[in-house]
Amino acid sequence: MKGVFLTLEGLDGSGKSTQARLLARFLEERGLKVRLTREPGGGIEVRSLLRGDLSPEAEYLLFSADRAEHVRKVILPALEEGAFVVSDRYLDSSLAYQGYGRGLPLPWLEEVAERVTLGLRPHLTFLLDLPPEEALRRIGKRAKDRFEEEGLAFFRRVREGYLHLARLEPGRFVVLDATRSVGEVQGEIRTHLKALLP
Ligand code: TYD
């Protein structure tokens, strides 16, 4: 596998999507092949199915169906071509939201994920860390989806989950303080990327 797989993670409102776009542009400007992608929706458009009162299990399996297709049809082919793949969310979102947030057992999530992802893990994951109060304040301006309606307690569990995942794999995760300006956060992302650039 010749490419580099980068992911961005964090609470809703942490600015992941903006940072992913800026990162992709930065890499493209350096003449690198880049594939900017996202979950949910990178493989199968599952968003419309996620509405309503779904069990956490059903939710996880829908995200996983999307992910299985995303890995096989988008991420792996791009990596084979030597691209930098930048994904706005990936498996850590499920571990944080469905695992720590909704309380599904992590061993079951990991077991399913191993097969779903063919064992593919990011080379580097940027965690845009934000206090849940600030996340809620930011997304308050946008339309709330079903996760966001669960409020502060849920967001606290998700945030702690992400930080725990980061502590378990300090070599893969870069934890960034997402309360800072877009430019400052992007600057730090680029600094950490230097080692991976040709
Ligand atoms: P996101 O794309 O960040 O939301 P939007 O672009 O609509 O602001 O993701 C949608 C929601 O799905 C978000 O609350 C996080 C959640 N999610 C999970 O709970 N598990 C997952 O595995 C993924 C990929 C997303």
C-alpha cells in the first residue's frame, strides 16, 4: 500500500470538516494526489436511514455498512494509487459515539470492525478536542440531529471516549485544542504531517 491514510475526528461542531478541506488543499498544492472523503456517506448514503428511534446496534451496523463499502470502493483503491486519503470521520467515530456514547461493548464493536475495515487503520488521526459545552453552543446555531438532541451528558461521554482512545494509541492520535482559531489548528496539523510528506 503506497498511500497515506489520515482521519479527522471530534465532536459535532469541532471544525473537522473545515480542517479536512484545508488539509486536502494544502496537500494538493504540494502536488500530491489527494482523496478527500467522509463518513457517514463515504460508501453508502445511510443518513436517511439513521433517523428515528434506532437501537444503538442498528445504528452501528448502518455506519458499518457504509464503512465496509467506503474502505473497499474508495479508501483502499486510492491508497493503492499512492494517494493521501483524508477522511472526515472513520471507525473512531463509532467507538466514541456508539461505544462510549451509547454504551455498546467495545470488544463487539472491534470484532465487527476488524472484518468491516479489513483491518485498515489510519496512519494518523487528528482529534479536534472541544469541551462539550462549546460543541453544543456551536451546533446550537445549526439544525440539530438525533445525536445532538441527547445533549451534554452524551457529548461528555463521547469526548472522554475520544480522549481515552487517544491515550491508548498515542502514536496514531494527535490531540488538538479545537477552541483555537481555524488557522492555528491547521498550522498544528501541518506541522505534525511533515514527517509523512515526501
Ligand atoms: P457528521 O458528518 O459529522 O455530521 P454533519 O455533517 O451532519 O454535521 O456526522 C453525523 C453524525 O453521525 C455525527 O453526530 C456523528 C455521528 N456518527 C456516529 O455516531 N458514528 C459513526 O460511526 C459516524 C461515522 C458518525
